[in-house]
Amino acid sequence: MFTVYILFSKQLNTFYCGYTGTSIAKRLQQHLYDHKGFTSKAKDWEIIYSKIEINKTDAIKLEKKSKNEA
């Protein structure tokens, strides 16, 4: 099972879309503390949306759709 999520940072005034096969709480902690990518630029990320998908293919499709609409 995979979760598609959207994070928001007030500091950067921007959104980040992603998906994970792990716990959404654990993934948020990784973005806040253990991440070297785009989300490492701020430490105030909040989950503003999440949706559980049954399989990875559907999660990837929803993530891409979310990025195109953002």
C-alpha cells in the first residue's frame, strides 16, 4: 500500500508532492530531518493532503497528476 501526499512550507511558501510505501508520519520525519533533497531547504513542512492508494502504479499516477495541477 502506498500513500500520496502533499506538503506545504510556510517558510518557502511552496508545496511538495510525493508518495511513499512507508508510514506517512515516518516519511514526514525524513523530510524534516534526514533529507538531502528539495525539502531540506526548510524544516516547517506540514502534511496538507494524503491519500492511500492500493498499488504503486496508481500512487505514481496520482502524484504526477497532483504535480501538474499544483
